[in-house]
Amino acid sequence: MAANTPRNSTNTRLYSLAAILVLWCGGICLRLVYLQIFRYGSFEKRAIHERERTEEVSARRGIIYDRTGHELAMSISVDSAFAVPTEIPDLAGTISLISKITRTDPRETLAKCKAARTFCWVARKSDAETAERIRAMNLRGIYFQKESRRFYPKRELAAQVLGYVGMDDEGLSGIERQYDDRLRGSPGRMLISVDAHKKWFGSVEKQPEPGENVVLTIDEQIQYIAERELATAMEQTHAITGTVIVQNPRTGEILALANQPTFNPNLTKEITPERLKNHAVSDVYEPGSTFKVVTISAALEEKLTRPDEIFDCQMGSIVINGMRIRDSRPHGLLPVWGILAESSDVGAIKIALRLGEDRFYKYIRAFGFGQQTGIELPGETRGLTKPVSRWSKVSIGAISMGQEIGITPLQLSTLVSTIANDGVQVPPRIVAAMTDPQPTPQTIAFHPADSRRVISSMTAAQMKQMMQKVVLEGTGKRAVLEGYSSAGKTGTAQKVDPGTHAYSKTKYVASFAGFAPLNNPAIVVAVILDSAIGLHQGGQVSAPVFQRVAQQVLEYLHTPHDVDLPRSRQMLLASRQVKTQELAEGSPDHLGEVLDVAEAPATSSAPAPAGTVTSATAESTGGVVVPAAVHQRETVATSATDSKQSQAIENSQSTAASAGDHLPSSGTVVLDAEQGGIVVPSFAGKSVRGAIELAEDTGLDLDAVGSGLARDQTPVAGSHVATGSRVTVKFGR
């Protein structure tokens, strides 16, 4: 019995130990089951996170072409260097060496690499020289990956139109930004893995899909011509900014859009906001005398005047609601075409007064001012206009000569295109089409935007003739072309001084917008130069740029000549010898408020501007508009100079009275150009050939508009004109 007791005790200990071992093994098994089955997914994700990383691979960005298929923006394959920090024994030293080559801040790069243990960019989308220098150092843990980089083969050409992209291929300006979603395509994915020996290897999980291509209406050669001539003008005039627009008036296609100063989109670190700005669509300025095209065409369309109607410009001085406006030089009696050619502010004001506020504003809106053109470029402004309810008593006079209203250079180009296109406005466009990323050539068709008629074809024909006289006889003589007829309008506007918020006496915006040839316009060219030093009138500095650009573009387009070359050369030489004083325009006086103040909401408590009449005075006149073509006696005190001007006006009136019988007390004064001269015959019903023969027999210069049979003519049959005068005949079927 006693012998069994120790044996039982030993068995008990063995059983206890076995039980403990069973429980321990069971616990381990349960733990393994828990870890391997229930926590498997969590541990797998942690392991993948430690050794793998997915990076986005940017797609090849779509190509931007000009209208002839030349690449203006494309993507090329370049090397991007990245680091695997876990493989680099001396991370700080390695980053320092690379930063000396890339000229970047090593502290910023080191911080990024420490935060990302498996992947960090150290030299992304570098040039070939930089990549080769990094590769030559043979640094441990530094690898290379092919990426696409945006490249602009023409450098500065059309830079503001194209824009540029950031490091991640996102469009930041221009077409690159406007069509970013379609140009970028669909990015791919690259898997970065590190094995147990801390060696890196990678694979592409998803191939990127390239973006769509953009075809512009820009012509590379025309763009180069515009930019070269604009750069020359900037150097000669020392203007702070400049813009040249070349447009097809029939389709609205922008053939060239040049800005100065410009930039190289390949050098993103050197781009500044001033150089990035697209002045053609984002600058707002007072148009000055170029806006007289709107004033006169509106009056012609409303049958309120005729091109040959005589207005008394009062020797270049007029008072409107107590405020005096003077022309750049005195003008006496001028026909409507002479008002446009000589850029008389007094004449434009008189025409606008006859037109009236409501009708004037209707045509301002009809020509597209105060609204965006819809061009496919970011940052377009609508300009500055205000409804008639906010016009002051002098606003109609100010706006008639291009003050108290703000437009963009593109709106000016569209205005002249409307005249050139027989009164039909086609919205400007700069994108011809989008194409799929195919390696084979594709044929595209440009479809113009919906057009609308603004003025009649007859009014447009009259405006063409008058705008030609601006070039031949007026302020635009330096825009005469060789072998081509041309027409246009000059403009000079004072800028607002940001310091004094008043009109500057030294800063001007000079402009010229015109088209050629006259009867079948192929192009419209608008030139705007801001703050030229020295000569600053539109006819002095902008018209010559128009001449150089238009001459080269027409020759490049193989446009047939419509003017005899020897005669044109004589006219060209004469235009180059014209005195700069003869090209002066623009009144030194201003009506109403400056442009930035004019747009502020009117308040009833605001005091009336100095020199304006009060509402009580306006009501007492009953809103009656004095006939514009009649010289009115001024009710302000006159100086000695004014007395001389009044005497000169009286002399011109007495001369006019001797030519006729006497001046009527009211109504429009119309004088025969040459009593006893040639009587204009009737061309009604004649063919073009018959009309030309009749004009030659009579000694007149015929300007035929259209085809078919003669329907209308200016001057009318029976009028007396001088020998060699021009007669415009409109033909129709």
C-alpha cells in the first residue's frame, strides 16, 4: 500500500504536465488559427503596404496642331529619377548630391523621402543632360522611370494661346487649361515592390490611355508674321504691351493671335503672371475713335444720315451739356465719310445725338459689346458697358467717340469683321476640331458658329467705302498696301492713371483695325499698342504694323491683287511721306467719368459731375435733341481762341451761303461738291460691265459692290460731283 503512493504521485504529476502541454499546444493552435484565418486579411494589407506601392503613370497628353498639321504642343518621353529610401545607406548625402545637379532645395526633397519609405521622386521629368549626370554617379537606391513631358517645339510661338502645364501634366493656362480634361487622357498605374533583400522591382498594372488631339485655327506662318512684326513695333515704340489679331471675317477663324511680352512655355520656372496674360481676351480698354465705326454704321442703318451728308464740325469745338469737346485739329464742314476719315469727335457726337440713346445702345449690344465672344480661351472678359438707365447727360457724346465704354481687342476685331463680312457677324473661334489619338493623318472640317446679321449689306458696303477713305485720305494713310486695297479705322485713347484715377496726359492706347482687300476681304487685322513712348497715335504706330502684317499675310495666302501695282507703289510712297501731324486724332477733352468709375452703380445722392446739367434742367428741355448737323450757338463764355474759332465758323457759313443761296435755319446742311461739275448718271438696271463703261464715259470712278444688275447707288443720280469722283453702285440679282 505504501509502495503505491509514490507511484500515484508520479502519475499525477505526469498527467498534470501532459494536461498543461495539451492546453499550451491547444492555445498555440487556437492563436495560429486566429492569426492565419481571422486576421489574415489585415496582416496581408500591412505586408503589402510595407513592400509595395502604387504610383500613377500619367498618360501621353494629346497633341495641339495648327491648321496645317504642324505640332505646336506635344509630349516626349523623358527620364524621371526616383529613390527607394530603404536601399540608400546615406539618404541625406545622396539627396544632397542630386540636388546640386537639379538645383533644388535638398531639405524639401529629403523630407519627402523620409515620409515615403518605399518611393520618392528626386528629379522628375528632367532633361537629357540632367538625367545622364545623375545616372553617371551610379547611386545606390536611385532608379529611373520613363514619363511623358510637355514640349513646345516652337518655343514662344502662340504661347498665350497654348498655355502651359504643370509637373503633373495639368493644364494651367490657355488651350492646355481650357481642354485639360480631353487632352490629359486616362492615367495608368505602376506597382512598386521591395523584396526581402530590399531590392526594388516594378511592373505596370494598367497602361495609360493617350488624350485627344486639338486642332487650332491658328496658322503657324501667319502667327510667326504677327509676332515678328509686333516685336518690332514694341522695340520701336517702347510700348508696355501689344496685341495683334488676324481673323478670317467670313468664318470667324483666328489665324493669328500675338501678345507681347511673351514667354517660353518650356521654361516654366521663368513664367510670370505679366507674361502669362492673354491681352487679346482679358484686357479692357477705351477704344477711342475706332468706336466711331459703331456710331456711324448705326446712323446709316437707321437711315438718319448718308455718307455724303455735310455736318458742321464747328472748327473742331462743341459744347454738350456745358462741357466743351475739341477735335485734335479744327474741322469746318465735313461729310459723314470725312468725319470718319478725319476722326472728328465733334462730328461723331452730332451723329450720335441724332441717333438717340436707345437706338445707339441697341447697336452697341448688337455688335456684341458688353458680352463674351465665346472664343475657346480661358479668362475672356465681356468688357464694360452700362444700360441707358445709367447713362449721364453726356454719356451719349462720350461713347460716340469711344470713351466711357470698355472693350477687348478681340471685340474690336469682331466689330471690323462684321463690317468686312457685309454686316453679318460670325463669332470668333480658335479651335477647329478635336481628333482621336490616331497615328494616321486625319481630315477635319471647320464649322463656323451660328452667324447673325447686325447691319444690312448696303450699310456695310457704305462703311467699307468710308473706311477705305480713312486709309487713302484720312488718319490711316500708313496702312496703304501694295497691290491690295485696304480699309480700316484708327483709334487713340488716353489711359486712366491708377494713382490719380484721372485720365493720363502721357499714356495712350493706340489702335488700328482694318481689312483687305476691300470688296472681297480675306483677312481682318487688329493692332493695339499700350503706352507707346513718343509717337502714340493709332495712325502713327499701329497702322504701320497693320500694313506690314496684312501685306505679308495676303501674299502668303496667295490672295489675288486688286490694285494696279505701279499705282499702289506711288500711293505707298506717298503714305510713308505723310506728316505725323496729319495722323493726329482724339480729343484732349473728356465727357463724363473715367472708365473704372463709369461702371459704378449710380446713386441718387451722388453729386452731379462738374459741368453737367441737373435733372431739372434736363426735364425743362423736354429731352429734345437738337438737329446734329446744324451749328448751334454756345452758351458758355468764350476765350480769344474761341472767338477766332467762332469767326472761322461764321466765315465757313458765309462761304456755304454763297455756294447755295442761304443756310436754312434748321435741318441738315447739304452742299453741292461742285456746282456745274459732272452730273451723276443713273446706273439703275445696268450690268457691271455696262456700269463700268458708263462711268468711264462720264469721267467717274466706279466702285462695284456685288454682281447682277444695279440696284442702288451713292451719290444718287442727278448729283453734282467733281471729275474723277467715286460712285458706289450696289448690284444684285
